[in-house]
Amino acid sequence: MNRYTRDQMAARVARDIPEGAYVNLGIGLPTKVANYLPADKEIFLHSENGLLGMGPAPASGEEDEDLINAGKQPVTLLTGGAFFHHADSFAMMRGGHLDICVLGAFQVAQNGDLANWHTGAPDAIPAVGGAMDLAIGAKQVFVMMEHQTKNGESKIVERCGYPLTGIACVSRIYTDLAVIDITPTGLEVLEMVDGLSLATLQELTGAPLRLAA
């Protein structure tokens, strides 16, 4: 079975971000999306540590140690970009000023519940960050994640077994196997990787699926 690479997943997410959108890219896998946003579209990337107008990763040797995203990775700043206080950044997030946020996840439930900060394991290190603020504050929440855990368990489930980040907040899921919308009537598969049938995808998914009309 073919699977999307992480770069292909990032490029696919980038295709769905419209002109003029204000977007936050979560720590980890979602940061790759910045490298695939088309240069001919004006899209404003926000980072909760106090940046708006963030650009792609810098070329090797051109990193600025004072210019980083929330994951402490070097970034660039586009013309017209701005720095501001951390509190102002969270006010943007909580105040509904972001059109889209792209987050990673441990689990997503069929109703859009999101679990991405703690597995509940006794030895796990919780990492809340700004995810809770983004999950409730952004107008749309896109989740970008592997379809299954390393043990082969589905990350898309009927009900999250991990502590929740947000309730019924996820709009769309992008995995290495498919693009899936969360609708009021269930999970709708928009796209699948080449060679994958809905029946096989369903076997790998912990919640009922149907093809989008």
C-alpha cells in the first residue's frame, strides 16, 4: 500500500489554505506546511510565541537564532511581518482572529473531539502549549497526523481514550492514507492514496467511514 510521505501530507494541506487566510501551524509535523504554501498566494502565518507573517524555513547557514517559531525551529519573516508580545498572540488565538490552525494529534474522534496533549501514560510528559486555545479559537481546525500508531492502532476513533484538548473542534483530518471531513452525520472520505479501497481504509480506521458525495 502506498502512503503519503510527510512532505506530501504537508503539500496536500497547503492546497486547502485559501488566499488571505490567517493560519497557525502547530508544533511538529504541521510546521512543514509553511514550505509548501504557493508564493503567489498571500497567506499570513501566525506563531503563538509572537509572530505574524512567518515565512518558510531559512536556507542552511542563513538561520537567525532570534527568529524562531513556537517549536524553537528557525523561520523567516516575510515583508510586512510583525513581532509582538506573547499575551497579544494568545489574544489573537482566543479572540477568533485565526481562520485555520493545523495541529498534530494522538487521537481524533468521529465527532471532532481532539486529543493531542497527553496520552495519559504515567511516564508521559504532557505538552499543552497553545493547542487548547487554538482548538477553540480558530475558525477551522485541520489535523495532520499518521493514520495509525506505531503499534498499528487507528488514531481516528469513535471516542477518544486520551485526555481531550478540545470538544467537537476538528473540521478535517489529513493522514498518510486519506483526507477525511468531519460532518454532523459522520466521517466523509474526500481522498485516498492510490491503490487503497474504502473497505481497506475502513479496516484501518476505528470509526465508520463513507465516501463524500
